[in-house]
Amino acid sequence: MPKSINEIKQELENRVGQKVLVTAQAGRKRVAKHHGVLSKTYPAIFVVHVNEGQGAISRISYSYTDLLTENISIDFEDEAQA
């Protein structure tokens, strides 16, 4: 992932609509993984639509600084298959 907020923002804007796996720190020794679609980017945050099962779709938002500080990581599913 790029090392500045502007580069991160541009990279995510180019990938809106793609399937992602978001791995986030959820506390002490816990990691939360969410499969979803990168749906929208805003000036300070981006939104991932997550299908949690049972037909329920929710939205989770993250800031670009979460990626910069490595509190979360994003893997695009098209890159994982290549």
C-alpha cells in the first residue's frame, strides 16, 4: 500500500466496486476479518459494504489513516487470485 494519505486515497478511488478483505485489529490479540465490496470514498473515509450472512448487508467505514498507520489492512480479491 502507498505511504501517503493522498496515494492511499487515489488507489482506493481507482478500485471502487472491487471485492476486498479487510483485516482490522479488534482489541487485545483479536483480529476481525470482513469480506465485502469497496463501495464509496469520501474526503476523510471510505466505506465497505459487508455481507455478514443471513442476507444482512451492513456498512463499515474506515479512515485513510487507519491504512497509513496499519491498524487495518486491505487485500483486493482480484490480486489474491492472480
